Amino acid sequence: MPKNADAEKNNPCLKEQELSYKCLSKNNFDHGKCELYYANYNNCKEFWNKVRADRRAQGIVPHLPDVADRETIKAEYMKTKPA
């Protein structure tokens, strides 16, 4: 459980972030062994930053969707993403 109760609400990539930290700790902070975790975390951040920007541009508040709505948004994206 995150120390900050709002951590997941404010950070949609919290799970990916924690996994990358865990990998670093497990591998004696050898960044080379955790590249996959970094790539996954960066992809997550890129996706949610785009969602946030799109919602802001459309005037949708809150700019970052509620935690309960995020899986639906990701699923819709996966259906429409370019190959």
C-alpha cells in the first residue's frame, strides 16, 4: 500500500514506477538490468500524459480520469490504436 493515500489517484503509473524501483533495489541499482521496467514505465507515462492533454484540450475535468475509469480508457485505446 502506498504511503500517500492519493498516490494512485495522482499517478496512473504508480504500479510501473514501484516495479522499476523494486527492480533497481533487487539488482543492486544496475540500471541495465531494469531497462524493460523503465520502458514500460515510460510508455505508461507517455500514454497518460497524452490522455491528460487530450482531456484538457477538450475541456474535460478532471484532466486525469478517475482510477475506476482508467481500465476502460486503456481498453478503448487498444481497440483503436494504429498498428
